[in-house]
Amino acid sequence: MAISRETYEGGITAEQFLDIAEANKDKFLENIDNATIPDDVKAFFSEHPVSVAAIGEDWCTDVVHFLPVVIKLAREVDGVDLRVFQRDKTDLIESYLNQGEFKSIPVFVFIDKDWNELGHFIERPARATQAMAGESTRFQRENSDLEGVTRSYGNMPDETRDKVRANAARFRWDNFDTWNQYFFEEVRDIVAGKAAVA
């Protein structure tokens, strides 16, 4: 289901989303401040204006990471317009399921000036997922004394889960700029028509 102009205009602005955010509001604002939009990215989107429909929720770490980057992009490039849709308050997510099954967020849908959908991005860049998997393996190996460290996340004891979560957060935020670079590479390929839609 393509997103109509009318549906898009019914989305909320980034400022409205930030006003109603209950979880992670400080981190959203920090990430907007810390995000750097490279000159080549600004130039690309100036030459390829898009409307971006973002689907997310304030409790999701990937949304807390990547929505601020798109907010900053929209603030710095006149050719980028952004509307936000809360996943749990819209049925739009049904058209953008991860692997046809999962309601993964964020989703960014890119629409050109003639209102053609160019493609969409789901969750996080593939290279970021690979990097996190490598870090998880390293953490498990170097902390094998933690009870249940190799179990699935939901089956870990609370103390182990807290340490795994803290390490994952440290790794993510230490790699904020690198992951943003991966993100820009993927979304530019989508907008330029060089990427297969997930």
C-alpha cells in the first residue's frame, strides 16, 4: 500500500513527536545535537528532494538512534520533508514488515517530488547489525563466567541481561558516527534506486 499525500500530511512533525515523547526524550535531543550531516549527504539530498515517512516509537533504541539523524537531515536540507507515524497508532507498518513478518522499527519510506515511492529502510544498517553481532560474541567469550550469557536475551538471568544491555548500549553509542555513515550509505542507495527493497 503506497502512502498517499493525504496520509502523509496526517503524520506528525518531528517537533510534535518530540513534544509527546515520554521515553528517551533526553537521548533523542542529545542525538539530534550530536548527529553530523556530511556535506556530501547534504548535497545528495539537495539534488534528490524527498518526503520521508518515518514509523517508530519512542521506546525503541534503533528509533532513538536513527530518527534524530533524519530529523537533523530534514532541518539542514530544504529538500527533505519529514512526517512521523507512531507504529502502534497506525496500520502503515503492515506494508513495511521486516522479512514480511516483523514490525521492526524504525521504518523510513522515501517518496520523490512526483510522489513515487523510491523504497524504504527498516531498523538499522546491515553493517551495524553485523558489528553488533560481533560485539555480542566478543562479550560472551570474554565474560563466560556470567550465568546464562550465551542464552537468548529473554532467557538470561536479570543480572546478566543488565550487563549485556549495558555493553550493547556502550558499543552502539561509541559507534554512533560510524553507524550513521552506514545509514546514509544505505538510504542514498535507496533514493538513487541502487538498493533492493527489504
